[in-house]
Amino acid sequence: MLRLATARTFLPILPLLAAACVTARGEDWPQLKCDSGRTGNLPSRSVTVPLGLIAAAPLSDAVFTSPVVADGKVFVVDGSGVVHAFDAETLEPQWTFTTAGGKANCNNVASPAVAGGFLHVGTMAGKYYVLSTTDGKPIATIDCGEPVFVSPVVGNGRVYMATLGSRLYALEPDGKVCWIWDYVKDHVGFNADRWSPADWLAARKETGWPGDRRDHFFCTRSPVLTGNMLAMPAGGVLVWLEDVGDRPQQRGVYYSTRESPVTLGLTASEDGAVYRQWHRRDNMGSVEVLRLAGEEVKASVVPGTVSSYDRSESLSFCSVSLRGEDVYRCRPEESFGFCKHSTTAETQYLGGPPSIAAPILLNDSAVYGALDGTLNVVPLDGSGKIWSYQTPFGKAITAPVAVCDGRVYFGCDDGYLYALGPNGSASPPTKDLDLTKIRSPFTGKLAGPEHDWFTSFGNLANTNANSQGLRPPVRVKWVRAFQGTCKHFSVCGAGRMYTHTAEGQVFAVEQETGRLLWRRYFPGVHVSFTSPLYWEGRLFVPQAGFDKSLLRCFDAASGELLWEAPFSGTPSWNRQLPPIPYQNLLVYPFSSAKVAPKQWLFEHQSTFGFSDDQKPLIRAYDIDTGAVRWTQDFSKYGSGGDDAGMCLMDGTLYYSCYFGGKGPPGVTAALEPETGRILWLTTDYSLHAGCTVSGAEGRIYLGGYNPVEEKTNRVWCLDARDGSLVWKSDPLSRAIHVVTIGRRFLFTHSQYRNGFLIEKATGKIVTDNLTKGYRCTRFTLSEPYLIGPNLDLFDLTDPKNVELASCGPPIDLLVCIGGTVSNGRIFHTTNGTGLQCSAVYGEEAATHRAPWQSE
């Protein structure tokens, strides 16, 4: 039985922190970014370059956490939840401790912390450990009942730990519980099982959710502490809690205007100001400065940190670091990897490659790891050379470093813990740890490739539908974190799920556990909402940017880049579809345009035209080399190409492109895939913005945002043989993304409004009373259920009485992407929350226990 501590006296944090960071055995690094505010500000410390490799210690998996240092030892937790202790000077192993959960306990991202001679470790498997720093023996274990994603905060003689489900624990250093605060119970008013879709369904039927920002509750970023005041992110909300000894006292709550955004990083200054990197959607975000004044929260914005859908700047995915009035941050953007923001000067790029890891500020330099696998020491005054150490395998460094006694410690995706120092002379490691190999093979009745959701809309005809026995109950099997945004689907193949972030990361995880297998990053990508294609052991990803856009081919098992070939234009919100394979070709539509930031994510809700020199193009590449085999130019019919779509049905390519208000509104054509020869073409019917073409049973379907008959919008159904009109649908508001083709009905979604079921034979609307309250959501269909964000399932068995059959937990605050069913499981990648999950259903769900659930 865990006891509650009694009220106690608190001391100011700064003297305690200073004492904790320097001991008789040298400098310590007790927690993430060294201090409880996560400022990363260590002006009394320095490193002397060049640094040399002291040692590189192999671990059991990739490393996504920051090391900590205490009493002459360095401690690190690898992705598989194994805790390692090394001698801080030599990296000689001291002890290891394997946390519970087995192979399902993977993707551990919570950095450890040291307090009072104890090491605190939270895990993905829902266990929280307090270990002896001397020998690694467990002193206390807390069964949290849900994963822990964030690092403990040490201050005031206590340790504060938050679970993914936003339970906040105050602990003594030895693990004794002082109090527990529960955001879901106190703010959401939800007292049932927060991991149960059935319980969320019952609550949603009462409240009419989705969309209420208070229902989204996940804590994916570390709380911060100043004095006795904690600031904790929960869903789209930020809560201030004062530790008054035997309980927390709420002092403030911050809800943003309109809809609450996602917190991507928190830092607290010495005077209590909280700096929050936030994201809403479509590259929109900034670093806010939030100050608690009584019960009111006053907000301002750090100059130079605003990003938007019509600007060239990218989001940051880590906390900022602070020195005085200056704000330092890293972001995954070429030529702005590490920069300084000031209230008195322009934003200054200080140098270094793109990164998702927060910088550490030393006396006259900053140290950070980058996505290209380099460790960088950057002068803070903007002069002098940047010094870099290239890790031997070029894998990403994704967590902040630790710096003690002139040495730098950091982990890497390659599975090694590195120590660099002024006298290091060790040779870099040469042994690849084979982390790309699947450890938990995906098995089951539907594991075969014929059941893969391998491209954006499920198959090459873009039906956006399958049938794999989906039915309630539903239970979450795994959940993982990533740093990036998406407005497009992940895809599956060969036991892996593949994701492309809009900022340029491409990664693969095990379908069975979500364990990261490999990650690649390419600079120069800007808000590229493009899905991957898995095809016969390879992965194809279009990555678009202002200066260059490249279609890249990877080995799907290893992530090795096989070839790349140029294209142009912008995918914007509209062209998320990847290329289409046919025999030895790979076919991709785009435009000839060079697009400025203002038009990169161009609007599609109104009729307009494209510039006369913007050519609509289709290009076929050799699937093995990327060499161009043929190109088809449709510019004689109109301008455009970036608001277009394509599908393959019965050996024929079908292409449709929206031109806007100039001349004909668009073009639709059938092509011979081997040569690009046009078989038929019409300018009478086409997509009408923000939609791709789909086909089945000899018919193709064309939808869009915009009206096609004066102020009336419709879906067109064409005969695939000659492009003649079969029917036009009843009037509807919008038909965005894709016309989904089910066995009995078509489904279309209308942004911010409602969805429609349409008779396949006639185009008559069967019902328009579903999917209300969703935004620009991408739904999918796995018969007979329509799948939305947050594992929402709508039962379409009776089209006159569509019911929500299952929902939650609500992991996607921005509700832009639905789930997909592949190989008998549900997979869900969120828009901006930085979470992915997989769920089981039916008989498998009835007996399933997640790794964080107690026996």
C-alpha cells in the first residue's frame, strides 16, 4: 500500500538545483535539460572543441531519451525500456535493469531523473520505477495503468511524474506517493475507464462530442516547475497547479481561443513565465509566453516564431531554451536548424542542421543533436565555426544531450550511447546493431499482403474501403509518440507501418508493437502532405519543398535510399496520393509550377484559376531506377496540375485535374499506363478541388469542394469506357478528399458540415445525417463501419439509422485523419498530436490486455 505524505515545508528551487548539479565527484545532470524549468541554461559550463570520442556503448535498442548523470555515473533508458548505468568517465558498464512489459514495452521516450540517490524511470508499459543508483535494484514500483511518455520533474525535494492519461503524481525521492491529481476526472468529468471505447461511447452519446477540447486529455510533453508551481499540458489545455504539501491547488487554466492547440514543448523561466510551442494544424503555430496573473493567464508571442500555412517557416517540435530575454530553439527546417529569438533584434540563424531535439546553452556555445546524426557545438554569438561530430551510421539524435565536466553524453537511433570529451580518442563503432529487424512478427489470419492498406486510399483504384471483419469491441493495443504532423494516411506492408511527416521524416514501425525500425530525414521538405506507397518490398514517397521536390524510393526493410527523381509543384492539401505502380513503371501527377510560400497551401473552397504557365503533368518513372519513361502534358486544355488525382482500374489509368475559373473547369482522361497514350478525354466533367478520382466496377467518381452547376455541388459518375456521364448526384455541400466506394453506397464528407451516403446506381442521397461536427477529416470505410479520428466507428448497416458504434480514446485533438484497417487491425496516425496507435477488434479485443493494464 502506498502512503500519502503529510504537509511539508518547501525551499526555493534554485539553490537546491545548484546544489544538485555540482557534487564532490564532479558535475551532475539530474534531469531532462538539467533543471526543472527545462531552460537548458548552463552558463557556468563549457566544452572545448574539438571533442573526441571517449566511448560508444551499445544498448538493446534505439535511444529516444536524454541521459542523466549523478555520482560519477551516467544513466540512460533505451527504446526497449532497458535501464543502463555506466561510469561517467569511461562508459564502462556498471549495471542494467530490464523493465517489465517484454517486447511490447518499446518506444520508451521518457528520460530518467535522479533525486536523492534514486533513479526514476517511467515506461511505455505503464510501470514507474524507483531504482537505487548504486546497483539498480528496485526500491519502489508504481503501476500507473497507462503509459508514461514524459520525463519526471525534480524540485523542492520531490519528483513529479505525469502519465499519458494526465494523472500527475507527486513523489518522495524514494517513490512514496504524496498526492495524485487526475485531469480526466477533475476537468473532463470522466470517471470511467479512459482507455475504453465503450465508456467513451457512453459519454459521447450524452454530450454530443466530438470537438470539445476538454475531452482530449493526453499528456505528451513534460510538465515544468518553478518554485512550487507546476505547469502541465493535458490535451489542448495548460493547467497550473501549486504543490501546497498534501495536495495540489489549481491556480490557473489556459484555453486558447477558437480551438485549443497541441502543446509541442514547454519551458518555464525563473520568473514563472511558461513558453509553449503550440500547433493547431496546417503548419500553424508559434511560441507563446504565458504568465499567470492571479487566476488570469496573459499570453504573448515570441517574435519570429510564428509559422502558418502561407509562410515559409516550419514548426518546432521541442521545448525552447532560455537565457535572459533570449529564446533559443531548434526546428526541422533547412537553414533554420538552430536559431535565436529576441525582443530587441531580428531572428538570428546561428547555424547547424535541422533538429527535433532541444538545445543546451553553455557558457559561449550551444550543444544539440540533429536529425542527420551529428552532434553540433554552435557559438552563441553567431561568429566562429560550428564544430560537428558525425555518428558513424548517420542515424537521428532526437533528445537533448547532457553536459558534465566538459563531456557530452547523448543517445542515438543507432542504439549507441556516445560520450565525447576533450581527450577522447576511441574509434567509432562499426557494428550495426540490426535494429531494423522485426522482433515481433505480425501474425494472424489477415497478415497476408492482400490485406495490406498499402497506399493512401487503400488500393490503386482509391476505393478507400475494404472488408476485414471490423466490429466492436475495440481495444488499444499500442500507442507511440512521433515528432511531426500529418494530414494524410500511414500505410502498411510486410509487417510494418510507414509514415511520412509533412516536415520530411520517413519512418517504419512494427505493425505488431509500434516499435521504431528505421527513420530517415531529408532537409528541404516543407508541409508535404503526401502519403507513402508500399509496393513489393519498396517504399515510394513524394517529398515536396520550395527549392526542390523529389520522389524517393527506399528499401522498405532497411530505409536505405535506392533512388530519387525530381518533380515540381505543391501537393498542398489536395494531392496527398502517392505514385501508382504499373508493371515496371511508377506514375505520378503534378504541375510544372515553382510555388511561393503564400500559395504553397492554396485555398480550394472557391473557384479560381492557376497561372497560365502552370502545366498539368503526368510522368512515368522506371520503378527500378527513377529514370523518366514518358510524360503527358495537359496544358493545351488548361492550367493547373496541383489540384489533381489519379487511379488505376482494370489496367487503365484515370486522371482528373481541376483548372478553376479559367476556360473549362478541368479535364478528365483515361490513359494507357505503358505509354501514356490518351484513350479518351473530356473537359465536361472533372474533379472540382480538394478531391481525387476513385473507381470501381467500370465507373469513376469525381467530387470536390466547389460548385459545378452555378451554386450547386454534385458528385459525377462517369462510364470508365468512354467518359460519358452515367449520373450526377443529388445536390450536396461538398465531397472532399475522395469519393469512398462501398459495396452498397458511396460516402462523401463535407468539411465542418456533414457526410453523405449516396446510392451507387442512381446518385440519390440516402442520408446526410452523419459525421457532423468533424473538420477536414479523412474518413475510411471497412465494411460496414466508417472510421473517423479517435477510433470512431459509424455503423452503416442501416443507412437510414447510422449509429456511432464505438469511439475513443480521443488521441487526436485536431480530428483531421481517420483510422485505417489493415491486416485485421486498426491503425491511426494523428494530425498534430504526435501520437500513433493500433487497436484490435472483435474476438481479439474481447480478450486483449494492453501492456499497461494490470493482470
